[in-house]
Amino acid sequence: MNKTEELEKLNKEMLSCSKCELRKTCNQVVPGEGSADARIVFIGEGPGKKEDETGKPFVGAAGKFLDEMLSIIKLKREDIYIANMVKCRPPSNRDPLPKEKDICWAWLEKQINLIKPDLIITLGRHSLEKFLPGQRISEVHGKALRREFSKSSKQDSLPDEQIFYVLYHPAAALYNGSMREVLIKDFKRIPKVLELINPKLSQKNN
Ligand code: URA
């Protein structure tokens, strides 16, 4: 099986997950979308109403803004991968509970290990808290951070070293003009971060 097929298989398995209560109230599981060969994986919080209706991540108002920003840096959905901390919509769009995020982590961890992205971009505080605990979004947004693990301290099967880029959640910028500007400014730095990680790949892709 190639990477794309493996990811399809994994996402299909996810559709029959009922390990937490969220599956009882949502319409459908929203595994994620994009390329298995993506250099970037974006990670949001969880599906909202539109995502729950369509089965696709970031298709509501926040998703439209995300698409706008992707086009500014000449990327399309097909070039990246987008997933969420939880794959099922929390009732009334409440925050996912720690227990729900913990249970759903097993799926996200598998997706990341399959795709092996150069860069993981956290969207908002839920994914930031998971990957870079203790960091404040107001201090680290627009920054690339390298997380290194020693074998003994590892709590998951992510690579020993992974680079993250921190962004505010696009929904936070929808009705806030100055936040919108900050997010666009941070977004525009993504190509540079990718180039620093691997100049050869960036030349080939652009
Ligand atoms: N917000 C998220 O965090 N994820 C989605 O898929 C949609 C909105």
C-alpha cells in the first residue's frame, strides 16, 4: 500500500470510531482532508456545524478565511493536509473536553506518523496546548518552534524532533480586524519557514 492508500484506510477506520460520547451527538466523523505527501499539516480544534454536515474540515466561515490565506501564499488544499484535534463535532460547538481530546489523539497521532510532515501548524490554543504545552499563543504565534524529545520523556510516537509553527485560529479573526491582520502576517511567513527547513524542496515546489 502506498501512503495515500494507507491514509485512506486509516480515515475509513475512523468513520466507525465510537470511543467517546461525541459520536453519539454528531452527524458524522470528519477525519481530515488533503495530500498524504503534504509538507504541512494544519491542526484545528474540531468540526463545526458545516463540517459536521459535509464530513470535511474547515468548510465554514473560518475555512473560507483559511482558503484565502492559503491562496496568498500560493497553496491549495490539495498541497497540504488539514485535520482537527477531535474528529467529531462537540455539541453546540463547545470546547472539546480533555478526555475527548485524549481519546481522539490516537487517530491524529497515526495521521501525523503516516504523513510525516516537515511542519505542523497549530491553529488556535487546543492544538498548541497538545504539542507545545505551557506556551502562550500571544507569545509564540508567528514563530517556528522545534520540539525535541529524549526517548525517556516521550509520551507519544511522534518523531524525536518536529518543527511547529503557531497560528491563531482563523475563527478568532473573523470579526476582529486587527487579529485578521496578525494572522495574515504570520501566514505569509510560512513559505520562508518551509524554505529554512528544506531549501531544495521549496525551490522544487515553487
Ligand atoms: N474549526 C476547527 O477548528 N476545525 C474545523 O474543521 C472547522 C472549524
